[in-house]
Amino acid sequence: MPQIIVLPHEELCPEGAALDAVKGMTICDVFLKEGIELEHACEKSCACTTCHVYIREGLDSLNDNTEDEDDLLDKAWGLEPDSRLSCQTFVGDVDLVVEIPKYTINMVKEH
């Protein structure tokens, strides 16, 4: 069973975490199942960037980005080469190290 190592995030996961994941689940679903309240304003429909994460290890083992995901990632705060939308990223056979960005852009909440 692959693991997702979550690096510490001061609000969502201050101590970091090691989560057991099931192949085929999205990273977002694993986080939510384990009590890490990662924002997902679009209800995981690939219509926002609030579930943006950095895949620090294991990126090559993941499913390819879709064109829709790439288009949205262009709008994400703090985009990096290892950025993914966690609602569109499916766990494979390899352990992952994931970092949650300090900030996200939520167009629904913005004034």
C-alpha cells in the first residue's frame, strides 16, 4: 500500500503526516479521508485551483496532467514544475511526498 508523506503545513497539518493510500484514489480524497481539510471549492470537478499541491517526490509515478488541469494550473498561486491539482492526481504504486502551498486562490471567496 503506497504512502503519502505530507510535509508540515502550519494550518492544515502542523506536524506533517504519513497517510496510507489506496492506488487509484485521488490525493485530495486521501487527504480528506484522513482528516486533512484541503480546500476543494469546485467539489473536485477540475474547475478551480484550491486543491493545488506540490509533489516533492514520486511525480513520475502519477497519471499525466489533462489539458484542463494544465490550463487551471496556469492560474494557481505559486506554480512550480511539480505542481498538480490533487483532485485530478491519482495515487499509483509509489510513495509520494506532498507539500501543501501556504496560499491558494479561491475565486469564489475573493472580493
